[in-house]
Amino acid sequence: MTPKSDHLVNLIFKKLKAYKKKKIFLEKESLDKFILSLLNET
């Protein structure tokens, strides 16, 4: 992963973890894999 995309994943991860209306169970590795799969399809 490039540093720019890694930074973007970190920002998304922090925003989702800070979301208080619903409890979100999220692992950073799963988010990385998901975003990579989206980027690889283009």
C-alpha cells in the first residue's frame, strides 16, 4: 500500500471508530483488505 492510501485508510478507520450512534466492530486489517479490493477492481 502506498503511504497516501495508507493515510486514507487510517483516516477512515479513525472516523468509523469515533462514530457513537452505533457500535461498530471493525478491525484495521479488514478495512485495509476491503479498500485494497475496491482499488484493485478499477
